[in-house]
Amino acid sequence: MRYFIPAWYSGQKLWKDNTLPFYYKPDKTEFDDMISLMSMHKKNGYEYKLLVLNYSPNLRLFLHRHDLFESDYWSVFDVLQSAPNTLPRAIDYLDLNWPKDTEFVYSPFMVETIIGENMYSQITFNQEGYVLHIHEYENGLQQQKMIFDDRGFISSIIKYENDTEVEQIYLNVLGENILTENLITGEVLVNNPVKDLLDHSKYLNMLEIIEEIVEKFYKDQITQSDDFIAASDERHNQLITRYFEANQLCFSLFSNRNREITPHLIQSMQPAKSCLVDTKENERECSLIVNNNSIDMKMSRITPFDTEKIPNISSQLYDVHIGFWIDNLSRDVVEPVIDQLYSYIKNKENYRVTILMKDITSKTPKWLSDIVKEKNELYNEEQRTLSEEMADVLEEEMEFIKIIKIESVLFEEDLIRAMSQLRVVIDLGDEPDLYLQISAISAGVPQINMIETDYVTSNVNGLIIPSSSNMIQALDYFLLSLKNWNYSYASSIKLVDEFSSTKIIREVDRLIKGELYG
């Protein structure tokens, strides 16, 4: 059996639930290497199991969002709460035991209940519409928060004093108090329903309980033929290496999670014998640390994302769309490129530029918004410099045209949708975005980069240019010659097999189990 250990954590305390109401926009995508690798195993019919170390009362809905709902899993807190692996079950908040004269007030974001002159509650929901939390207030101060499990029971209750969290009571499926966590000191008291399950009646913190449950799981259920792929995260690495055999364990370094590869991170993975890395830069940093510290660890650089042919409809569109990926680029780079792109498209009928970035709601710099607005206004002003008689005719009919737009591609489906409409995509970063490159291959979109990678071969499925000053020439190469574009498209489609899920799984097997599995 192959086990996956994710790091779907929030903040420093790995055991805390990180689910937010639907109206909060996340600042990062949920999609990661573990979700992708599990999806590949599922797609190819390989047996696998998910190990969840943290408190995840909405785990089943999370898995459903990523098409992993049928995945077998084992959860520390399911063991503690005696919670079965059952289907989600929505609770109707109207069925809860409200006082007789409770008044319900509805808003687009929550339901508020007026219970008395100074007492009210706020009911929040997750993006699937399930009850997530019920916050109870008295005299304007929060008294407690009930956290609901997506299987239809109250999972825990957080108590407040002076609007500050002081205690969290964890419940089992019968509503019995199993653990009481002091949120000030971290101390956890064990209550009767789980006293036979745990070795002690009191723990310094929740992590000690998690470690104890994990150790028992490993001793009772794991065999020598099993292996583990764990998301590398300093919050759990040492816990995992303490109880799991080194030759069974493979860590995965993923750029969106491991922003910096440090000696401390690599040391925390010891004595694991193998490691997956996703980029050349991560491979270089990891190799340097491993060699300098005489660490015995094999590495393999693979893409955690597989290619899968997606339709490219750019040839069916009236407009020609050029994508420009700007994440991790400075203003000094982005601004001149936008100037070049504007000059390139302004006199070409129906050419458009789409600026792609991970998040546009909270992080779009004002200078970028101002530049895009300025270019669009300038273009529309130039279009109005027609003869006076034509202007009279068209004044009512001319609409404001955005020849440059900013598009959020925070989620993988957003990027796939955007990529399917692009004629060419530009990424001038020092390390081109991995998922962008895989998506471009999947859609057959030619790529323009300044750095050579495993995913783009110059004059085949893209162009590697020495500097941004060569960008216009590269655009002409693909946009003015259908022969060049078609050749690049066909080459990308051939690469879909090269980075298929079957080959990626084979590489993972070779790394963990040796050449026999190659």
C-alpha cells in the first residue's frame, strides 16, 4: 500500500482546522503535489491511502472538491472521535434546539439568529452550503463557537472569555467530551470516552496526542511492503521520521509550499532515503545541502503535475489572445514588457493581451492597475480619432474595448480555462511556473521563456529568448506563421505522453523501490 501524508495546515499549529466560510477568498490555491500525485494514482487504478494528522472536520468535502472523494483515508481525529468513514450529511440549522421565540435574519453571507435582547448567534457556511460554524454572542462579546463536522455532528466547541479563545472541547459522534484543550497553555485533558485509547490523562499539547496515535497506527497497521510519500513541512517532518522506517519514506519538496530550501528543512527529513523535487532550482539547492552535509538521500526531479490533453480553442476565436505571466516579476520587468506588448497589438486588429497572475483581489499593485487602465484608455482614445463624420455616426455605437486585461488564475481550473483560449504564453521568470508550463503543453500553447527547462525546447514547442527585447520577434515567429504555430502545437501534444501520469508514477516507484520497478 502507498500512503500519502499531506501538509494541509494553517498557521504554526498543525492540528488546527483551517476551513473558512465561503465568503473568504483564499490567498493560495489548495491544489498541491499531494492532491496531484493522488489523482494520478487514482486515474491509473493504483491502490493508495491518505493519512491525515490534523483536525479536519470538513475533510470529505475538501476531497470532493478535488475529485478525490472515493479516496481511502485514515485520520488521527477520526480515531479519537470514533467517527466512521461515512458520506457527508448536511445539517439543517432550523432543526437545532433553538429557543421558542428565536428570530432568523438572512443575509448573503450568513444567517443571524436573535435569541434575546442581548443574545444572538451567527451561522456561517462553507462553499458547499453546509453549516460550518455557529458563533454565539452575549452583550456583544463572543461566548462560544461550535464547529460542525461535514458528516453531521458537532465536532468541537471553542469557549471565549472577554472575546478571547480560552478552551476547545472536542466531542465524539455521540456528543461526549473526549478532550479539553487549554488554548492559553496548550495543555490537553483526556476525558472518560478516550481514556482507554490514550496512555495518559494529561498532555502538554495536542501534538503529543497526535504522535501517540500515529505511533500506534504504524505499529498496528503498517507492513514492510508499504511506502509513504510525505509533503515536506517542518511542522511534521520530525514526527514522521520518528515513527516511520527511513527506507519506506519519501519526502516531496514543492515550491508553493517550500518557499525556501534550507539546511534545517533537509535535516528535518532525515533519515528518509529519498526525496522528490519539482524544479531545477529546488534540485540544485537540495543537492548542495545534501552534499555539504554528507546526507544519504536519493533525489528525483519530476513534475508533480501530469499532462492531459485539453482543447485549444484559440483558432476558433475572433480575437488573438497573448498570455503574459507576471508572478514573481518585478515592476522593472513588467512595465517595459507591457509597453512593448501594447505597441505590438495596438495597430493589429483584434489582438489582446491577458496578464495572468495568481490573485487579483488583494495583491494587485496599484501601479499595475494604473498601467492597464492607462493603456486601455489610450487605445480607445486613439480609436476615436476618426474623421468627424464617422465619429458622429459611431459615437453612440463605440464601446470601450479592453485590449489588455488582468485575469486571476488562483485555481488550476482557472488557468486551464484561460490557457485554452491563448495563442501564445510568455513567462520571463527566472524559474518559469511549473503548472503554467504543464498547462501550456496540455493545451498545445507555444511558450516564450528566458530560461531553459525540461518542458520547453526552443524552436520546437516554444522559444528561449536571451532577453525581453527579443519578445516581439518571438511573438511574430508564432503569430505571423501558421506553420510555426502548428509545429509547436503538434510538438506539445507529443509531450503529453512524456509527462503523463503513468510515467510519473513509474519514476516515483523507481526512486522509492529501486530499478526493479522502473
